Amino acid sequence: MTIDFNWYVLWEALPVVLPGVPLTLLISVVGISIGFVLALPLGLMSLSRSRWVRSPAIAYVEIFRGTPVLVQVLFVFYGLPQILGHSINSLTASFIAIAVNSSSYFSEIVRGSVSSIDKGQTEAGLSTGLSGLQTFRYIVWPQALRRMIPPVGNQCIISLKDTSLFSVIGVGELVRQGQIYISSTFNALETYFLVAIIYLCMTLTLSFLLRWLENSGLLGQRS
């Protein structure tokens, strides 16, 4: 069996598929940014000694880590409007899905990174006269932040790839643009190959930037 692969189709599909790149990046950046902001209090709440503070954070993490992002975006787009009484556009639903999904993973990264800092660091800070908040801000958090970079980077890449699922609600990201081209030309093999190459270029670029940030010393010396 021979595979009929037409390389020229890649050039024909490119102008149709490329417009999906900015929207893919927009959903990723906005969703991940909101997700990380949400993750900070959630991660710290999960470290609390109080069960009433810790339990809601743990429940949140378990719910959104234990359900697929595809189900989450379908619930937000189709189910949530029935609860709220008004519709939610597909782009907003995509932002929400990436934000809540990534925040559940980021919060565990925050919790693990903070708890990995030796307790002696905190004791040393307190012994110098710093308050608990100052000790966390100036001693614990900078070290924890450096340790977060690799796992946070991995989750950013995963969330970027998760945007491909949002074609099911009509978001014009990369996969959706590819589907539009395929619907008129039936060149599925070449088009999805092109989409895969573009995703690979984005994820490799993100990996390079994260590796550079980790090694650049911008966040201080690695612990």
C-alpha cells in the first residue's frame, strides 16, 4: 500500500491554518495566567493545618484533576449557561476550562515546592526577627519559585496542547482551522500533519524559553 502524500498541500493549507495560531496562544496565555493566580492561594490553603481551610482546596484539586478538560469545557459551554441563565461564548468557555484545569495542577506544584523547602530555612528566618510573612516572602517563596519552573513549564505545554480539544465548541484555534480546510479539500493527511508540525514548533519554543529562564539566573541561583 502506498501513501499519497502531497507536500504542495502544506503550502496551500498554511494560509488557512496559521490564523488559528494567535487564538491558540491567546487561550493558552490567558487561561494559564488565570490558572496560576488561582493556584497560589489554593496551594497555600492545602498546606494549612486547619481542616476547614485545607479541605476546600483539596476538593477543588481532586475534582478538576480527576475530570478531563474536554468534559470541563463542554460543561462550561453547554451546562453552565443553564445554571446561570445566560449563554457563554466559546472563547470565554475556553479561558475558563484552561484556567480551572491548569490551576488544579499548578496548586499541587505550589504546595509541593513550598513544602520541599527545609523547615530550618523558616526557623532561621524567624530567629533573625523576621515575621512569618516576611520569612515566607523573602526566604521560602524565592526558593520555592525556582523549583516550580520545570513542572510549571511541563503543565504549560500540556495546557497549550489541550487547546486542540476546543474545536468541539467551535473555537477557531489550530485544529478547527485545519478542519475548515479539510471540509473543502478532503486533504486530511497533509492538513493534520501541518497542524502537528505547528504545535511541535510552539511546544519546542516554549520548552527552550523555560529552559533558558531556569538557567539564566533571573530568579537567582538554583538551589
